Amino acid sequence: MNQSTGKLWRLGLPILSLVALSGYLIVSSGSYGLGYPLDDAWIHLTYARNIVNFGQWMFLPGVVSGGSTSPLWTLLLTPAFIFQLQPILWTTFLGFLCLTCLGFLTRKFLEQQELKSYAVGFAFFILLEWHFVWAALSGMETLLQTVGNLAAAVVLFHGYQHKTNSWLWFLTGVLIGALVWIRPDSLTWMGPALVLTVASRFFLESRKSNVWLFLLVGFLIPFTGYLFFNHQVAGSIWPTTMYAKQAEYQAQLNIPFLSRYLQLFILPFIGSSILLLPGLVYLGVKSIRSKAIPILVVYLWWLGMVGLYAWKLPVSYQHGRYMIPIMIIPILCGLIGSAELVQSLRVSLVWKNRLVFGGISLLIGLQFAFYGLGANAYRQDVGVIESEMVQTAKWVAENIPADKNLAVHDIGAMGFYSRRNFVDLAGLINPEVIPFIRNEEQLAVFLDEKNMDYVIVFPNWYNNLLENKEILYTTNNSLSPSLGGGNMTIFCWKKCK
């Protein structure tokens, strides 16, 4: 690769990232305006605004709480309020940076697998993968965690190539510990890291390597700080969101584990990546035969993460938002395996070229097709949040007196726009709700004890809780019902008048 070509691809990655994101924004703005496809994005923004305005980690005014699962992402949002920027502009900029970084890390990962000739093409493929584009514009930490996962894999491969470099493993531990500040499940990278340090010990002639100790010390420095932070703001070493989400979806655990696992396993392949399954299997089998330990531990991390979510949080809604950061591993391994599978074919050069041309054409065609489908999904997701959560929150700010007591499910937009104190029925900022979050009788008692005036929810989330309750307001928008949802409704817990 000459110097001019090298500069061209470095420029091409950010340009393609910008084009990919612009397409989704244009499609969305033409229908429902600019916004977020997840209400949770407003939770992070509310925390960030309160940090800047009040200097405290709180969602509701005057109440320190641990409702932000990603402290690092929340802090990254604070410049929007320090410099008084439109939040959507700042989060889009952060998404652009994350998507571009993902492209550069993809190239680095491919170079580590000695597939440099494929690296740029595969990086372009990743930048157009619809899950990642959607995540970049979600206002959430999802794509930042995706970048962190791939960075962890790149650093582990590099560390394995320099087995005796203790300080390199120390910095690897620091990186993994820092990733926990994005999302706590990032600590699972310590599993592959420890396996590689143990493996490196047995591959050294002296067999006296203690790099695992440097890895552990490096990890504990930021990880201990994370646990202390949570204890200070939430009263427990983990964020309250972890407990709340698990309690809310406890009923999902009644589904057989294998069904839950398969439901999550297939999520990365809802797209053009379905074509990569043969390559994914091929690389896995080849790695087992050749004892390619770094690739194998990455495979095991991916499969183990699917199992962890199937065990604790088996939900696939919102395009598998919790699984998106994990998808980078099977997609990249599928690309690598597909390239190696083609190279291994014992056919004439003519037929191999035909297969390569046909396969690449089909892959690119499907990639663009799902990019378009993803843009429409993003448009609809933004539309639901804007027409239900945001609209209701603005109505509350204008029509309900500030001294009224509110109970709310889906608190993001409500907290950002209404600027009111309220009780969170999902337990993110009111952890006392978590033990009976799905028990409607206890919820009713709780609402009475709290002297609630209004309950703001989607009606179909509860069977009996709101039966015979008078309706004060409903959005009456058609989009959410057309997608199988409902309209956000304000119920009078007491009499409306």
C-alpha cells in the first residue's frame, strides 16, 4: 500500500461513518424529527445536565441515585450542557467518533489475523452494519461498549504476542477495569485475559511468568473505584439498574434456557451477517484443530456472554440492544473465517474468482438492503419515543401542577422535560420498588402509601393495577399501536377532579 492509498482509507473511514449516520438522520427527520430511539437516552442526559447544573450525581432534583448504568457515558454527555449545545448534536458527534473508531479497530484486528489485504474492505462493511449505525444514533453507551469490546480483543491479541511484557498486561488490566465504567458486564473480559496469561506461562521456556499478577493489579485500580462510586451513589456496589432490569423481566426466565439462548444467539445474524455463518463455523473448527488459543478464548467469551444474558436478562427487544456490543465478535470472526474458507477451497482459480465475486456481491447487496431496513426501523423507533414519551413529558410540564405526586414507568423523557420529582415504577431510581416490581397488589399499596395523584404508563404493562382508573390524558397517536404497542396514558390514581 503506497502512501497516498494509506491516506485515502484513513480519510474514507470517517467519511463513510458520516454518510452512514446521515442517511438514518435524514430518514428519521423527514417523518418524526430528530430524536432518540430509546427513552433511556434521556436518563443519561438528565444525569449529565444535573451534574453540570448542581454538581451532583442525581436524576431527580436533590436525590442522589444510581440510575445510570454507564457513568463514563454520562460524563461524556456533560459537554453538551457545559457549552449549551443541542443534546442530539453532541450525541451524534459521539456516535460518529465511536463508529469511526470501530472501523479503525476492525482494520487493526484484521491485521493481527494476517489478513491485511481484507482489512479496509471489512472495516467499511462494519461501518454499514445496521445494528451499529442504529446504536451510534441511540444516544446510549451501546456503541462505545462495542468499541471497548473490540479494543479489549485487540489488546489481548497484542499481549499474547508479547507474553513476557508485564507492564503491557498491567495496562490491559487497566483497560478492562476502565471498560466496566461503560457497562459492568465488561468485567467478563478478565476471563479471556486470565486464560491467555496462564496459557502464556505454559508456552514460555522458563515457565516463571507472573504477568497474571500485573493484569489483576491493573484491573483492580479502576474496578475498585467503580464499586466505590456505586456504593456512594446507590448504596450498593452495582448500579440499581442491574437489579431493576432483572426483576422486571423475571418472567422471561420461565422460558427454557435453550430457547432463551437461541433467541439471543441469532441476533447478530439478522442482517447480511447470516451469510457469514459458514465462515464463523470454519474458523472455529480450524482454531480448535490448530490450537489457536486467542481466537478460541474470544469465541468462548462471545458464547459465554450469550449464555450470561440468557441466564440473567433474556430479552431481545429493541433489536437486541443489550447484545449489540457483543455482535462485533461473531461478525468479525465470520468475516475472517469466510476469507480463509475461500482461500482453502480446492478449485480452479477461475471458479474461485467467480465464487468470490458472487459472494461479495451478495454480501454487499444484503448489507445495503438491511441498512435501508435499519433506517426505517430507526425512524419508527424515534417516532415512538417522540410521539409517546416526549409528547407526554411536555404535556405534564405544561398541564400538571408541580405539587402533584407522579408515578412513572419510562422515566427518561419525563425527567428531562418535566423537571419534576416522581416515583419510578421501574425501580431505576427508586430501588425500594424492585422486590415487588411485578406484584400489582403490592404496587397498589405502595402507590397509596406514597399518596400518588397520577400514574403515567403504557396501559398494557399492567393487568389489574389501573382497572377502573380514570384517564386524564392519552397521546392518541397511531404509530405505537400500529407497531403492536399502546399509547402513553396518564391515569388518575385518585379522582381526577
